[in-house]
Amino acid sequence: MDPIAEARRQWEHHGWADAAGGMSVVTTLVRANQIVTAMVEVALAPSGLSFARFEILRLLGFSRAGGLPMGKIGGRLQVHPASVTSAVKRLERDGLVRRRVDVTDSRVVLASITAHGREVVGRATDAVNAVFRRLDEEGVEIEDLTRLLNRIRWLAGDAVAGFE
């Protein structure tokens, strides 16, 4: 039995047919998130990284100078500043990131990826990319799914390319 289909049936049976589709979408999104999060966590386990820490390292690795202001990290990853600070402190403790005060503006703290951080994020990226490729190979309509999910983001006020 598909529990989400059964929940939808119950929603409709109890007089909420007008909300049953939305309930089904939300429940399906939550379950799909659980599944892909678990897949990514398994892929990242050997590196000792959480997905949040991986995202920060990957973002720093993508930057031209290998470093960014903490506020910019939070903005780009759409994460609360306190979460960025916590994750960066753990990355720093593990020797993957260095933090320093910006010499031109002492109010700004810069986080920079270390050589060890580049090695770790390189291996982690290979592992995560295997998950991403697997989703694409399984016949998931990646572009269609992304477009549909981006519509939800846009309706919530996110800046989304193609939804101006």
C-alpha cells in the first residue's frame, strides 16, 4: 500500500478534496527529501562531512580566491548566519577552513578553504556527484522536476532564474 495515496484517499473521503492534492504534494516532497538526504549522507559519511558542511566547502572551493565573507556564505546558501558560524567553526576545528578578520573591514570575517579542505571536498564531491548521476540515470525527469520545484520557490518569494 502506498501510504501517501491512502492519505489522499482519506483526505478526499473526509471532505477535503480541494486540499488533497496539496497535501499529497507536500507529503511526497517531505518523503523524497528524506530519501535523497539519506543517499547524500551515506555518500558523505566517509569524508566526515554533513551536507551543510559540504556545501560550505564546495562554495569556498568554487570562489576565485578560495574564501568568502561569512555573510555572503549564508546568503548564497540561504542559511541563517548562526548556522554558518557553527558549521564554519567545525570546519575550522577539522583543519578544512581558516577564519580571519578582513584587513580592509574589521567587521567582516572571511572563511577560506585550506589545502586539506580542498582534498576532502574533492573526494566528497565525487561521492555526491555519484548520487546526483544515479538520480538522473534512474529516469527521473530532472529538468521537469527542477522547474516544478522552482515554481514553488518562486511563489514563496525566492529569486529564481526564469521566473522573473
